[in-house]
Amino acid sequence: MILMAVVDVMIATGVSYAWTRRGAAAPDYTLAVSRPLKDKADEYGPKEIDRLQAWLAADVEKALAERVADGRAPVHLALVLEDARPSRPPGLSIARTAAPRRGGATISGAVTRSDGRTTPVIYRAYRKAGGTQAPDETWADARAAFRVFAEMIADDKFGRCAAEGCTGAKAWKAAA
């Protein structure tokens, strides 16, 4: 796996930096972090945003690995990690954590398939209100959102929904 950090390539669109993945068999992709999320580094910790980006990249690569082998993978992904919220405050032990937060993530971008069609994508998944138990891990909800999003990309659920004319919140219900 070759990951290359590209600093400040998308400032005009509000994105602070991106990773680019290129491989012979794997689809090319860029994974950027939005400026608002990058600005949360002081709140979350300096390495947390990089960790989130790395986890999302790993989940996308893992989900696409099988599809690459049989030719069903997209040829290009341009993704932006728009937002991520911790399930509990970063740096606190579970014993010191009060009620769980509404953790999760928002990811947007575009997926281009081998037939040339490009589908815009946006995925939002956050913990619903309620519950009394905080997850064991600070980023459990965001990581769960990453895994579901990666599987949806790999299974072309966004593309099928776009072909059927789904938009907005209906797209996620129809695609799931």
C-alpha cells in the first residue's frame, strides 16, 4: 500500500489535505479531510484526525479488495471526510465518561465506475439520542460509519440508488 500525503491541495473547496492511493489493480482514490474537521484537531488531539483518515482509507481498501479481483470495483473515488464526532470525549477513560455522545461521521465525494458513470455520494451516520452506555472506544461510532460506508461503495449501493432516482435521505434508506 502506497499512501502519499498531499498537503493543501484542495483549500479552495475547504479541504485541508488529502491522501492519494494509486495502484495497478486497485482503484485510484483521493481521501481528503474537510477544513472544519481539520480545525477540530485542537479539540480532538493532534493525531486523531490523521487516525480517522487512516481508518477510513483502510476500510475502503479492505471493502474494495474483493471487488478488484472480479472487476467490479470503481475506477476512481474522490472522498472527503466531512465530519467525525467521538462516541466519548477523547483522552478520557470509560470510568470518567458520562453519558455517551452522538458519535459518528459524514463522508461525501464521487465514485466513477468503469462504464464512465460518476455518482455523487454522501453518507451520514450518527448515534441516536438515548442510551446510557458509552462505547469502549472513543471513535467506535465513527469507525462503524466508515465500515458501512466502505461496504456501500464496494457494493455500488449509491450507484444503484442514483439509477433509480433516489436523492437525499431517501437514498440511504433505499440503498441500505
